[in-house]
Amino acid sequence: MTERIVVVGAALLDAGRLLAARRSAPPELAGRWELPGGKVEEGEAPEAALMRELREELGVEAETVERVPGEWPLRPPYVLQVWTARLCPGSAAPEPLQDHDALRWLTPTEIWDVDWLDQDVPAVRKTLPKLTTGAH
Ligand code: CDP
């Protein structure tokens, strides 16, 4: 059986905007924008991993809303899965604590203004209708 490790990404939505995070490392990814997230650890549920990553990387308390259908291959053995998420009441505002050096809340018209990681583009495209319908 092929080993497969899930990387979870968050489409964090707030007031009709999507959070994009600019990677500061590694050098080949630095400067590109992504949905914040990271690797699911052994024995960890993907949604729990996402909440942990958002806490570590952005200092926020967030909850997942729903899975964005699909799964996108990264460098083997990694595959990307994405959930929409929202900030919990009382959460701090996100700040770039590790892995990132800038954050932007993008409105639907701004969504393609940033240079997304190639592998995140399909998930961002699928998230777009959720911004315009005001679901968050
Ligand atoms: O934080 P952790 O070390 O768990 O994971 P990461 O380094 O943030 O992400 C693991 C891999 O997934 C990296 O190679 C990232 O390029 C990739 N990734 C991605 O392609 N898209 C994302 N939205 C998040 C991570």
C-alpha cells in the first residue's frame, strides 16, 4: 500500500474575505501565497490538525466549517485537502507567527491578486463561490 500523508489547508473566511498567507520558507516557496495549514500527524484527525496549525502559525482559535471537495497531489507522498474555516468568537486576529511573513484578507475581486502556490489554485477556485454567497 502506498504511503500517503495528508496536508490540510484552511480557507479561513471572515466577512466575505479569504485569508492568504505568504510563505517565508523554504526558499523555493518563499514569496508565494498559500492557504495556511500543514501536515496531519499520525493518529490526528484532519480537522484537529487544521485547528492546531492555525493556532501555531497564526495564533488564532478557529473551527472548520466544511470540506472543500477534492484532493490535490503535492510532492509524493503528500496530498492536499482543504476545509473552509472561521474564527471562533473571541479569537485573536491572525498574525504571521511562523512560516509566513505577510497575511492578506482578500475580497472576491482581489482573490487572484496574489501569487498562489500552483497546487493551491484549484482549492482557491472552489472556495470562491463560498465568499460571494456570504457563507462563513
Ligand atoms: O507545517 P508543516 O511542516 O506541517 O507543513 P508545511 O511545511 O506548512 O507544509 C507541508 C508541505 O505542504 C509543504 O511542502 C508545502 O509546500 C505544502 N503545502 C501546500 O502545498 N499548500 C498549502 N496550502 C500548505 C502546504
